[in-house]
Amino acid sequence: MIVVIRPDVSQEKIDHLIKWLSDKELIVREFHGEKQNVLGLIGNTKCIDMDMLKSLDIVESASDMNDTFKASNRKMHPADSIVNLESGTGPKIGGGNFALIAGPCSVESREQLTGIAKDVKVAGANFLRGGAFKPRTSPYDFQGMGSAGLEILLEAREATGLPIVTELMYLHNLDEFIEKKIDVIQIGARNTQNYDLLKELGRSTKAPILLKRGLAGTLKELLMSAEYIMANGNENVILCERGIRTYEQDYARNTLDLSAVPILKKLTHLPIIVDPSHATGRSDIVPSMALAAVAAGADGIIVEVHNDPKNALCDGAQSLTPKEFAKLSKKITKLHKALEE
Amino acid sequence: MIVVIRPDVSQEKIDHLIKWLSDKELIVREFHGEKQNVLGLIGNTKCIDMDMLKSLDIVESASDMNDTFKASNRKMHPADSIVNLESGTGPKIGGGNFALIAGPCSVESREQLTGIAKDVKVAGANFLRGGAFKPRTSPYDFQGMGSAGLEILLEAREATGLPIVTELMYLHNLDEFIEKKIDVIQIGARNTQNYDLLKELGRSTKAPILLKRGLAGTLKELLMSAEYIMANGNENVILCERGIRTYEQDYARNTLDLSAVPILKKLTHLPIIVDPSHATGRSDIVPSMALAAVAAGADGIIVEVHNDPKNALCDGAQSLTPKEFAKLSKKITKLHKALEE
Amino acid sequence: MIVVIRPDVSQEKIDHLIKWLSDKELIVREFHGEKQNVLGLIGNTKCIDMDMLKSLDIVESASDMNDTFKASNRKMHPADSIVNLESGTGPKIGGGNFALIAGPCSVESREQLTGIAKDVKVAGANFLRGGAFKPRTSPYDFQGMGSAGLEILLEAREATGLPIVTELMYLHNLDEFIEKKIDVIQIGARNTQNYDLLKELGRSTKAPILLKRGLAGTLKELLMSAEYIMANGNENVILCERGIRTYEQDYARNTLDLSAVPILKKLTHLPIIVDPSHATGRSDIVPSMALAAVAAGADGIIVEVHNDPKNALCDGAQSLTPKEFAKLSKKITKLHKALEE
Amino acid sequence: MIVVIRPDVSQEKIDHLIKWLSDKELIVREFHGEKQNVLGLIGNTKCIDMDMLKSLDIVESASDMNDTFKASNRKMHPADSIVNLESGTGPKIGGGNFALIAGPCSVESREQLTGIAKDVKVAGANFLRGGAFKPRTSPYDFQGMGSAGLEILLEAREATGLPIVTELMYLHNLDEFIEKKIDVIQIGARNTQNYDLLKELGRSTKAPILLKRGLAGTLKELLMSAEYIMANGNENVILCERGIRTYEQDYARNTLDLSAVPILKKLTHLPIIVDPSHATGRSDIVPSMALAAVAAGADGIIVEVHNDPKNALCDGAQSLTPKEFAKLSKKITKLHKALEE
């Protein structure tokens, strides 16, 4: 249920209403906007007499929210959410803050990662990505460097100041991620509906969660997965479009669904970023699709960059060289400027 | 790598060869068929000199296996696998043994479950299904009775003698499933690529695993997920086709892909069953699709049956009544007879 | 609009009502069933006062029909339609009459076709298929023998007595098809929404039209395409499921959607047949899928049979040998018997 | 086959070679680039001795072309094709010439069309679109104004000078289109594989053909359909991405596949435009997707604009108002500038 509060009502009165609602075992979410204060109610709202609520002096309007997604719903929070790192410092994501996340698919060695990190920083990246734990369809394939890879990421963070984005695959590694203060925890497409993991990310951390859309996930499912995290206490969720599985498979790995960007913008206040590297699997079209994502209104992109794509241990065919990335970064800046004017 | 042994070689000689191969850190899988003895080698087979191997007296032929799936590959095990319950008693699945698995979507109460269990047993079911832990897209929906539901399943098992099939959603519940000797552990479509869970199912139990195809999973991915379980020690995997996500969504929930049955039969020795209830979401076409699955060669079907579909807590629209199920069961028997002749 | 007539009303009175309705520029379709007489009204039914209609002595009930498909709707014609050849003799399709249609993908020569025709007739086929005009994605590929191929089909018909089924690709060949009395005119998946062609098939002929589902067509679209033919005067439409385009492309050409059979049976009175050859593209799984189609309730199957699949000019990989077809045909007979009992 | 000619060879010598090749019944296509002269050979190239060809003085290299698409292949014509109107005057498409095509879904009246035409011209459109013949899934729906609609389009062309783009649905209307000098003939998604129509468009006209991708068409199929037109004599083909059919159907009609733009750019020299209106079916996200198309490198967009979207006879929900279109047009100009710099 959405309750819009009249403009000049005191916080005290709002707090009274919140208390009364909370006593009915509803979760109450407050949104203070420039023009509007909104209360969003989650839970068994049938216990509320809506006519009574509407008749209150301080209430401007009240309406049911039929959408299945609640906490992530833009109706609850009309302004864009801005996601901060837990430290409160460093780059932000959303509401006009663009995340340019770059780095190799897998962490391979200290030299490799630090080299790339420095290159992408100079080129304009504000986050460093790199996989330590890799989800692989085959149990017989390289599964990533694991904890050793995390250590190397920490060193690269120290060397460059770039906050790091890396994938958490298994619940039992969450403590390590928290301990090592991983800046942004990525949840991959295979785990988008791993509810156990999502719940725990809600309960145990306030670190931003970069949540990828499922392999053939609907937008509704993506929002509901965000809901699992948010309903359990962590509101810092960033959604990520990464290509969907369709019948067209001759020339790209997946079909990048860029309409997801403006559609999600209507539905939710959460930031939305795009991963053109995994979506296409082809470095030669990554720049075009990255620019298209920016023009579509994305709050960031996550791009694979490798100093030696041909010899990458994983997904080399989709990695840009640092030079190609620098060129792309410049174009993105120009595009942003043109769109803002 | 596949090594075919000459017909009349003594086991002693085979054991010598196996020892030699194992010393090279290869996993060696033995298949003793009526006509052929086959050794399947998994691991870094490049360390083997194939010419040397072929020149051995006891070896008839040796060839590389290019498929990414190994343990589940029919080349390794030309005959159908027959999956047994851990107890070694009770119904089997595969190789001519048909699994008729029936029961409600969710366990709702002792009375409900025992009533249905008795009905489906009389009608010919040899397994009882029922969900205690339910995967739900929304965190705000009914999530199943949990452990209390498992207890009710055990009681129904005791009352009817039917082995039970129920879904494990979370790794942290695995111990409970093992302790309570759940006969067949079902892994749902959202967990098909939850590798952490799959690995542990390989390590910790020998109970049969009923592994569902992902929401939009490929057959290759399904086999690779089976591989995660088998490579970790549990060979008792049953594959389940349950409908795939396609553009056609007007009249059924998913598109049941029955060609998966004969295709998987070519690729793997594992049993394949079909879930027409979740695939279609419509009880009025479940019988037709169940019969089609049997005609396509499935080793079993898993069907939802509810005594009062209209008031079911979950998925009533796709549940047969006990009477409808009894009618279907009779037709399946007739069909089997007609196909065998 | 659907108007149900009271049971014992004289035809004279019905005719009066029909005249009155026709004068309002409505198309009126009469259905005389054992239990019910139904009038189906197509056109601008808003000009009818439904209350007045319901108040008539001879009317039992009247209701709007919201479905977009009208003439093909089962509500208009509760019983199964039985499609006859224009001659009125020979095999029928639908309402318990099974069409076993077999033959080569392309007509290649008189010897080839007559040989296969005789073989499939002995094996139980009641229709002969063969393509004279072939739709090819590339303009540079073999496009069929054309008119010469039609001649050969006519000879094979004469030699065996089997009615022939062959594809009409181009409107400008329709006259030739009519002149040569092609028994069943097949419309391929690329022409399912070629409305010009469909309209003309409605206007110019009463020959049965075998209408294939589009490459990625919905069931609703298939019915609407049937509607284009029926609304223009030819009611003899047979629907054909031939596999749909999905993300799963590793092991079969398309995904055969067998749930289309029972779903269409609910929606329409038209016969539904299945083409397992084009759907799968693999002769080794054609028999399984053909049997599954029969068990799902199909009114027929259309199967490719070639005496020398390896050297077929077109689609050899999906063709059964005459021997394989004979084996399948026997199984279908057994299956039918088992299902009828 | 692709034959690269040495840089400084005289045209006379090239002509000799072409004659020799043509005598072997090959189609020879000449491309004169700044850096390269290329001959593309289509037909039975096996009759050519490639070693002999390579040994010729004037030949730099020769190689087989394995792609199934030939005339549209970029290997044959390394530079972008620029499509001109038949008159040779007016706007061009491709090779840096951007087509901004705007107008209503359907022509409804003289006032409506002329009004919109003037508005979009002022806003920057260089082509006017409008449907006179409308493809409708239902035979009972409004099918467009037909020839009367064409007349209105001609008047709007005269009034504004904008060349017109309109859909040809039926072969029997082609003469009328040619007679009336329709500037760009659009072929809709349902006719993408109507080969009869495509062939005739190749034979009978040199007017530019705007060829839409099929409802669930692959890029390969789109190229092969272009090939049908080109192989029959008309090289002026413009490809159009218009959204594909996928499982995601909750929030948009189709999934706009923008990766089609850079991928097609690699494969073919033909211009590629994008239709965000039909792809999404939602005017509120059309501007975002139009901008994304521009950033992805499209050679044009085709957008629906209606003066009164709520009362449009067809597809109002996806139409921009003239004001919204003017705003979009300005942004596109800025974007182009930013990308060129």
C-alpha cells in the first residue's frame, strides 16, 4: 500500500502514523522527496481500513499496490536510488552517477590484474572488476583462483584506489567477502534465483549487491530477486542486464535486451547497469553496445578488459584491450555530455 | 577417453590396467556389459600415449571423447542405468522400470497427504511426491511447511510404503534430508545450476537425485549439472524434463519439450522422467501430455494430484483429482503393453 | 456471437431466424449436433439486441464470443470437424479418422516417387506427400522440380490410389493446383501469414488445406490464419504443428510443441496433425515423436520417407527408410488400439 | 568467390577477365574501392581453376566465400552501400546518410496525414511513413485505406517534398506502387520470407526496398531474403531491425535486438535501420530505444508519430506526438555530433 502524506506535515505526526502501522506488523518504508513524502507498507495490508486511513488529516491519498515487487517499486520511492559503498566514500551509482566498471573476466596473477587496473583507471574507470570464483558449466573447467584471487584484488584496490566488484558464488564464502570488505558483491546469472543466498545477502551485509538478470530471466523475476535481498535488510541493490537467451545464436552469445533499461527505470528506483561483454561474447561489437546502453539511459556498464585477450584463461574473445577501452571511455563521456545538454 | 576391452580378458588383467591408469591421476569408470567391457577415463587424458594403449593385448580400441559430459555419457556406459533407492529395496527407475510419481504440489496437512497417498497408491503410483520446501518467486508468498512437512511425508511413507520424492532447496537442509532418509531428493529448476548444492549432493549422499532441467536450460547444461553430482561421487541421477520457457505463453505455462526424451536417451545412460504438471500448468491437458511422454520413451512421470484442486495452497490448476489420476494410470499401463509387444 | 437453439425447434423457424440475421449483414454459421443446434454469428454483432434475441421462443441462450477466432472456434462447432477430399471419396481426416501421410521431402524422379509411394501404401499410409515447389532460404539452392514434379505426383496417385499432399508456395500456381486436382494443398511455415494466399485459398477452392504453424508462430496466429481461409469460403482446414523456434538448438532443428495438440483440440473443431520430421530434423527420433503425437491425440502425422536418405536432394537426415516407416506404422496401429479400449 | 585485383590494373584488363568469367555463366559483381578493386563471383564457381586464377598477373588474391549470402556480403563490397531514391535526387541512406523516417502507423485521412507530415518535416524528418495496406492478424480487423491511402500519401509528398515509405503487402499491388512512384517500398515482417514477392521486387523495380526482419527471423534469414531481391536485379535494399519474439513479453511487445546493428554492419554493406515503435509497442520508451539505435550505429530509424495517439485507428500506444518527436530529433542530432567528433 502507498500512502502519500500532505506536504507540510510535521515529522512527529508522521512518526505517530508509522508507529501505529508498525504495531499492526506492517513493514513501513519512508520516502522523503522534494515534493512528496510517501509511506510504503509491506505485509498483510488487508488489516488496514483504507477509508479510515484516507480520512486522516495528514494523509493526502492512499492506494493499493498490486505489483508483486514492493521494496524495489518506484511507487514507494519515486526518486532514483543512489547506491553508496559501505564506507560512504568513493564513487556512487545511480541518480546521475555513472559506474564505469572494467577489468578482466578472471583474476590470473598479481601482475596481470594490477597492470590492467592501472590502465583502466587512467582511462576513466571508477570500479575494477575481476573474477576470483568463476561459475563454470563444466565441473572439469578452471574454476577461478578462489581466495588467492581475492587477495590479488585487494592489492589492486590498494594500488589504484579503485573499489572492486567481484562475484560471490557460494554462501559459504560470504563471511570472507564481508571480512575482506569487498566493495560490490556480484551475483551471477545462475544464482539470480538462489533465494538462500539472496536472503543472506539481505541479512548479513549492507555492501552494494550487483544482481544480474537470469540466463533467461524475466524483468519481473529480476525485481523479485532484488526483493529477496531488500526484504531481508539490504537496500543497496544494483540491477544488471546481461543478455537473454533467445533463438538467435549465430552471431552473438545472447541477445542484449536494452529495452530492459528504460522499462526498469519506470518500474523501479534501483540503478540499472549493462554488461555488453557477456551479452555479446564479441569484443568487436562491445563498444557499439556499450554506447547504446549509455544512450538508453543505463547507470553504468561493466566491461571486460584484458591486456592479452588471446591468451586470457577465460572469455578472451569478449575482452577489450586497454587501448580499446580508453577509446570507448572517451566516447561515453562525449555521449553523456550530448545527452545532458 | 573410452577404452574398449577385448571380450575374454580376465578381470585381473583389467585391474592391472586400471591401476596403471589411476596412478596417472585419472578417474577410471568401469562398465561391464553383456557384449562389451568399457573403461571410461576422466581427467587429464593427454598424459596417456594412445598408440601405446591401443597396442596393448587386452585393448580392442581406444578413442577420445570430445563431449563435455563424461560420467553421464552413454559412451561410458552403453546400457541404461537403473537407479535404486539407497536401501536397495523398493521400486527402481530406468532400464524398463517405470516411475509413476504422484502427489500434491505442497504438503498441507497430515490428513491431506495421507489421503492422497493412499489414493495414488491404489491407482498404481509407486512413488509419493509432495513439497515441504517451496521455491517461490516472491519472498512474500507461502514458502511451504518446511521440516513439519517432511515429518508428514515420513508418516505417509510409513502408512503406504511408498518411497517419497521431495525438493531440497537449501544446502543447509541437506543433513536433515539425509537423516530422515528422504528416498529421492528433488532439485528444482531454479537450482539446476547451483553448483555448490550439486557438489554436496555428490559428496554427502548416495540417495537418488531427481534433477530438473533449468527454466530455460539446454540439454547440455542439464547433463553438465548431472556431471557436477556424479563427478563428486553420486551416480544416482534421474533427469527430468519439465517444460522450457519459450515465446508461446498464451495457453500453457511452459513448452513441454518431449523431444528431450529420445535425445537424452541417445546421449546418456541416466533415466529420464517428465513432469507434465509444471510444464503445462493445466490439469486438462496433463493426461494427454503424460501419455505422450510415455510414448516418447520416458522412464517415468511425476504428476500433481490433489483431492481438492480448487482449494490447493499452491498450483491447484495443474493438479489432477485422484479419480483422474487413476484413469490416467490405467491408460499408461495399456500404452506400455502396446509399445512392448 | 453464439446462439444456442432449443432442442425441438423446426428447421423452418431456424431458417427464419437465419434470414433475419443475414439481413443485418451478419455471417451465420449453422451447427447441427446430436444434442445442440448452434448458430454462430460473425460480423458486426453490435447491431443485434441481445436481450431481444434471448427472449425469442426458439432461443435457449445467446452469448458474446470474445475470442478473436470465430469460424474455427469450437464454440461455433462443438463436434470435431471431419475434413473430406473434394471428391467426397477416399480417406477423411479428423473426428476419429487418422491421416498417415508419408513420402519424400522432394519429388526427384518418377522411379523414386512411385517406388516410395508403393512402399508407404503397403505399410499403411493413406496419403502420399512430396514437394514439387520447395521453399528455400537461399535463392541459390535447388527449388524443386516445379510443374514436372506435380505431374509425377499425379502418376504416383494413379499408380497407388493414394491422394496426394503437396505444397503450394506461390499464388500464381494455384490455378494449376486446382486444375490438377491436388487432393490436399499444403501451406508451409513461411506462408502461414501470407494473407493474400490464404484469402485466395478460401475463395477459389474447397480442397482441404493443410496449414502449417509459422516458424515461430503462436497458436492464436495459426487459428487466425485458418480464419483467413474459412472467412473467405473454404472450411476444409487441417492445422499442422511442425516445431517452433526456441533457444534449444544443439540437438534438434526445432522444438516440437506437442502440447499444441490437446490445447488446439480445446480451442477449435479443426483436425490437428503433427510433422515430426521437420520439427526434429533427425530421423533417429522421428518414430518416438510420431508415437508421442499419436498419444497426445493428433489426428494424423506427416512423415518423410525416402528410399535412399543419404542421397536425398533435400532433408535426407530427417527421412525414414520405408522399412523404418513400416515399423512405425505398426506401432501406431497398436497405440491407437490401446488408447481406444 | 572473391577475387582481389592488383591496385594499378587497367579497366580494360579487368573487363577481359570479367568477360571470361561471365562466359562460364558466373554472375560477376564489380566493386571499385579507394584501396581495392574486388570481383565477386556468384554461381557454380567450381568450374573455375582457382590456382590458374591466382597465377594471373592482374590478380592479387582469390578465395572461396563460404557464406550463403553473396550479393549482400561485405566481402563483395567492402564499403558501405549508399541507397539512392530512383530519381537520384533527395535523401540518401547509408554510408553516413541518416534516414529519419516518421509518420503515422496508418493513413487515416488527408488532414491527418498532411498535418503530421508538415510537423515531422519541421522537426527534421527526411522521409514520411504511413501505411495504406495494413497486415492484420485477424481478417475481421481494419485492413487499411488501400489505394485511397496511397493517393493521400502522394498528396502529402507533394505538399512537403518528403519522399514516402509505405508497405507493399500483396504482389498484385506492385504495379500500382511502381506507377505511383512510391519512393521506398516497405516489406513487413510477415512477408520477409515471401519469396515470390521478393523475387518480383528484384525484377520489376529499382526503388529502394525497406526489408524488415521476420517476427522471429534470424539475421542469416534476413540477409538471405535480401539476397532474393538482389539476385533478381534490385540492389537497393535497406535492412530493418524491428524487434524479435522472445519469452519476455510482460512489458514490451517484442525484444529489440540492437546488437543486430553492429553485427549486420560486419556482415553486409547494406544500410541498417531500426524501428523502435513496433519493437516495443510503448511510446514512453521509444525515444530511449531510438537514441540507443543511433549510438549502436544505425543508418536510420523509422518512428511512428501521430497527432492524436489516443484516437489512432492502429497502434496509438506506440506513437509519439509531433512534440515528442521534435525533442527526439534534436537529441539525435546532438548524439550524431558527439559520436562523429
